[in-house]
Amino acid sequence: MDYIRVTKDNLDSEHICCAISNNKDVQVASKKAWLAERLEEGLVFLKSVERGKCFIEYLPAEMAWNPIEAEGWLYIDCLWVSGSFKGHGYSNDLLAACISDGRAQGKKGLCILAAAKKKPFLADPKYLKHQGFSVCDEADNGIQLWCLPFDPEAAKPAFKACARHPHIDETGYVLYYTSQCPFNAKYVPIVEQTAKEHGIPFRAIHLESREAAQNAPTPVTTYALFHDGVYLTNEQMNDSKFLKLAAK
């Protein structure tokens, strides 16, 4: 498998693995606009040359859009290999490239979000453990911060206090999200409209800056849905999924 690194010079022409369509698609446009700014901050988007979901996205942890303390580490936003690409060792290739880059930069190691049991859009804990990662912190909602240290003496990454105990003082459904995930550009407005049509209290909070994301009341900032103050899920909702959830 050959891989290509997305840069500011080829961003317009390259497909984005998590949103495969043309640049006029709202999901693609949203993701590429977010990436354009992050590339200037050291974000790396390494992907298969073939069209499909086979990529890794990582950046300096200080620049991560998550409430973590991990100075000197690299944070992996997403490592996603699916469909016909699974089972060929491509995840290992992408992770190895990230490790090599991290060591070359003199980083302390890598960190990434997961959970004790596999959750949608989060890393597979079994895979992480197999690759030498271990849990270095855990929030009350079961979201874990995993790390792979290059220096065994380095201080481990940790969640900020605001994320370790996810809870908000607001009734109804409240969604925190960022533009890191392209699906949000399409589906958040759909859920907003669905909630309005059915008289369901719903408020979407778009985290539009790194500072806002790093101080969010949730370890997962790409998509974090609360109900009456309690964290529910990081799984993206469409109209039918949301109505099914609300019916409960």
C-alpha cells in the first residue's frame, strides 16, 4: 500500500478518507476548512492513495481539540481503517509512521481516546493493547486516555478536571461538537430540525476554537451528547437514531 500526506498544497485535490465526495459537499468543505487551519499547527493527515477509509490523523497534543494535559506528546485524532482495507496490516503501517514521526520530533509518546469496550468512532482498545498502549486516565463516563510512551520516565498524559467528571447544569438535550468530524456538518442541523419539529428541548454547542474544546465538559469533543446534565454518547445521530433515543 502506498500512502500520501495531505498538505496545504494538495488539500483541495486530495480526497479526505472520512468524507469521500467532492469539495462542494458540505461535509467535505467543513472538514477541509478545519484541516486547513490545523495543518499550519502541525497536524498530519496520512492516508491511503486508494479511495476509502484508511488514514491516521494526529497533531501535537498541545494543539489537540480535547481537554487533556499532555505536553510534549502527540495526540491521535483518528486511526481509521475499514471496509476492504481491513486485515491487511494497514493500521500497523499508519501507526508505525506516526511512531517514527513522533520519535524523530523528540516527542514523549503517543496518546489517543478509547474505552474499555469498543465504542463507535473511538480506537479499538484490544488493538491499542496489542500495540503496547496502556490506560493512563479515565473519565467517569468510561472514556479512557491511552498512551504509548517513548520515554518510560515521562509524566503520563491526563484529562483536565473539566473532562474527568462529565456533567453539565442544563436540562434537555445538549450537544457539544467540533468540525473535526465531517459528519457533523450534515447531521447536526438535521437533528436540530428534528428536535424542533417534535418539541424536544435540544441545543447544539459548536466548539469553534481550540480553547473552547480544551475546556469542554467532556473528554470527547467531536460529538458529546448530554441529557438533563448526564453524558449519553459520542455516537453521531441522524433523525431516526435521535428520535429512538428520545423515545426511551
